[in-house]
Amino acid sequence: MARTRDDAVINEDVALFMHVRDSANMNLVDPYSISDVEIYSIDPSKTIDPGDPLLTLTPEKLSLGTFMVQFTVPLTWCSGRYYDKWAVVVEANQEPVTTVQQFVVRSHSVILDPGTQALNPEQSPRVTLLTKEARAGELKQIRFVLSKPLNVPLPPTQIRISAGPSVLLDWTDVVREGNEGYLLMQMPHPDKQDPVVNAQRYTPPFIQHGYCRATLPAVLRVQFRLQFGDQLYLSQVSDLRLLRA
């Protein structure tokens, strides 16, 4: 079964959907024409020259006003955000309407220590971040679950939180509860430099990372490091939105 735009994985199929509606009452309609879909690694709506698309795909009609493209995410792609550009002519003699959507590509969990024996993707552990957003300055439980393998207690796990190239919180032990875990953290705030992690204060150089009120909301990147026996695994990277207080 193909994955959706929220959880695409490298070397697995992903399906991207587009719904075409009329401008009068927003009902689904079949367009006069629909062009091939272009896939980019940067947002083509925010740059004059996005370069050549990574992929060009012919959409398939599923039902009235609903179209889809499906493909296997190439092994050469990196984790991150990608963009699908659709150009639709709803009625004859109209100009094409361009819509850009985004989807997220993640890698399978990988072995951190290159000296350990590699596992195939079906054996690799997977962590799912349950907390998707938090507010600046808020005391928040960042919760997650060991979603693969199922019904297995969470092994010793550490969390890392970064903002772009800057690390806000380096590998830090989490609290474990069965197959779930959490980190109790007071979220960074431009005016407060004494966040709390698991009831202990720490002082990240938040201001040095370039954040201020004008730059919020922001996206923090969350990653986990799990220890199964003598093997260490690095999870896929997940997004945590940091909103204004």
C-alpha cells in the first residue's frame, strides 16, 4: 500500500492526490485539462527559477475531480520536504491555475554504528513522534511511541532537538513508559533562556540561533537514538512546530 504525503519513505511508494473544484461553489469537477505533475526539492512558487523538476509524472483520474500520481521515492533522495506542482485548466478558454503542495520524505531508521550488522527495513525499529506542536515558553511533554516492532518496551532512548544547523538540545535521556516515552521540556522562548528538561534547568544559546518573535512559528527537528543490546539506532527526523506563545 502506498504511503501518503505526510509519511513518504525513501524506496517506498507514495501517492499524491489533487482535488479540482470550481470557483463558484467549490464542488468537485472534472477539469478541461490537467498537465503533467512536476516534483521539486524547493518550493517553485517562491523562486523565479526552481530549475528542472526532479520528476515529471502523468496524473491518473480516480473519480470526479480527484487525481493522483504515484511513484517510488528514489534511493538518491534525502529526507526533507518536497513539492508537487499541478497546473489545471478548469474550463475551456481559462488560464491554467497552478497549485503547489508539499510532502515529507523520511528515511527508514538506520543503524548509527557502522560497525554493526545492517538490518533490512522490515527489521529496523521505527519511532513516531506524537507531539506535533508546542508554544514558545510552554512546559511541554514531547511524547513519542515505538511503533515498530509492536508491543515491545521502549529501549534506552535519547532525544536530540535542532533548529536548522544549530542543536538546541543534544542527546538527552527520555522517560520511558512501556512502548512510549516523553521528554518534559520548557520550550525555548526569545525572552527566556532558562528552559527546563525533565525538571532540570539548562541554558541553550537560543538567541544565538537567530530566533525572535518575528521568526515564530518555526520548525524544530526531532530525532531519537535507541539502544537495542549493543546496537545503536538513529531514527528518522520528525518535525515539531514551535508556535508563538
